[in-house]
Amino acid sequence: MVDRVRLDRDFYDRDTVELAKRLLGKVLVVKNEVVKRVRVVEVEAYVKNDRANHAYKGMTKRNKSMFGPPGTLYVYMVHTHNCMNIVRGGGEAVLVRSAEPLAGVEARTDGPGRLCRALGIDRSYDGLDLCSSDKVWIEDDGYVFDKLATSRRIGVTGSVNRLLRFYVA
């Protein structure tokens, strides 16, 4: 049996770029009708002074969760698709772009909208605490990937030249 350790607040309370890299390989667990597990394989960091960041101009009703404690889930809708971010705090977050299905998931999980749809993540998950929620959390099962790749973010119009997309290669 694989030892799984739920990530605690200290894990999320770090530099956003470092958090993005460390989320790769971790297991995202969603418990709704069934328990669904996916391995995070692609993320994007959204930091301060980043025009592509939803919190670039400050807190609004829509992005309020981005200012919550580290480990808060920020879920928003864009073009009819939900997208899920892991909050670092202070208006910074990591978008989970893609994951590999491990258990309970039959649908495609490549792309942030498909991932949320496959996991049943919608706006009702916005603001949930990954450290204490019984609906969604992230685990470390000791998995180590071979290679980390970096590139520009996908579909971003502001701060386009920043290398803030990270994925398992």
C-alpha cells in the first residue's frame, strides 16, 4: 500500500513559482459521488505584478479567494469552463492545467476546463480549504518525476514572455 500524506498549510505557504513546481507529481483528490484521484502534471504560476493575474488590480468579489490563506481553492469560470487554482495567498495562485487520471476518472483531464469537468469541480468549490475540506485535497504519495519543463503560459495576453508554465516532461 502506498503511503499518502495530505499536504498541510506549510506546503502551500511558499514562493508561488516554487509552489507551482512542487505541486507537480502530487495527487489531487476529489470526493463527490466517488473518490477521484489525478496526478498533477501541468501548472501555471500567477504572481504579483503580473498583468495576466486575476488579482493584478486588487481584490474583487470574483477573485476574493485568491487573498485567502495558502491552500485555498480558487475556482472561476472562463468561456463556460471552470478553472481551478491553488492559492498561495496575497493574490497569488497556481492554475492546475492538466493531470493524469489515477482512479475514478474516465474523462479527459488535459486542459483546465476538461480537468474540472472530469473531477466535478465547479464554482461551489471556490474558497474551500485544501487543508481541511472533506470534498477536495492534495496528497503526496512519494512519486518522483524524471524531468521538469518550463515554457510560456498558454492563452495569456498579459506578461506573455514570462516562463511560468511548468510541466512533467
